Amino acid sequence: MPEHIFNHSKTVERIAVGIASHLPDKIDIKLVEMGALLHDICKIDSIRTGQDHARMGGRLLDILDCPELASIVRQHVHLESDELNEAMIVHYADKRVMHEEVVSLSSRFVDLMDRYGKDEQRQERIFNLYAKSLEIEKIIIKATGIDVDSMNYSCPMKGDGSLSAL
């Protein structure tokens, strides 16, 4: 895995684990950590082949007999449900990380539109994903009480006293 993808994944992991730490009775934090670190495991292969990297990563983890991780990786681009679970947390954390920097959803999606919105169909998909991400953000705020703006600096872990407006 190239260093820039690994660094992106480490930032996604930090944000995802920070969110999950506010839901310890409902969420398997170790699964979130591993899912975040592995979410782009097939990114480079997808660039070479043109295949969906989330599905490729999910298939790889299924082959390795890791079905829970496979589900998280498969859903990090498009969620299969509106249930607050490990997949939703990794999905959302990934949407908040542009390269290696934590940014707002709007900043992230402007970048995605600039890079991938090459035609009307892709622009519509990106816009719909942005609208869905805003809904997911509301679910996470309601469940955790996290001030998502504080994630631009660090994701506060429950009980650690970091930059928290909790």
C-alpha cells in the first residue's frame, strides 16, 4: 500500500475510533479500528483495473474469511443501511478525511466533485452521496453528542479531555 493511502487510512482510523469511543456498548471499537485501516486495501488495484475498490476489498476480506471486516470495507463508499454500526462510522470518517487532512463534509465533496465529477451522471452520484453523508452526520451527532466541527482538529475520545465540546 502506498504511503499516502496508508496515511489517509490512519487518519480515518483516528476519526472513526474517536467516534466509536462514544458508543462503547453498541460498537465494536476494535472492528472499527481494523475496518478503517483496511478500507482502501484495494485502492491501487482498482486504479489499475477500473473496478470498484470497496467491492474489491470486500471480496478480498471475504476470501480471507473476515466477513465483518469485508462488510465494513464494502460499505465505506455506499452504505447498505441507515443503522448506526461499525460500517457507518468508518464510512462517515472516510468522508471527513481528504487525503490525510480532516475537513468538513462540504470541503471533501467539493474536492470529490472537482476530481471525479466529469459528467452529469457522476456529479449526480456525488451530490446524492453528499446529501446522504449529511444525514449520516446527523445520526452520529445525535448518538454521540460530538461536535463534528471539533474533528477538524482532532476527534475527541470520550474521557480523554481533548478538544471536546461535549
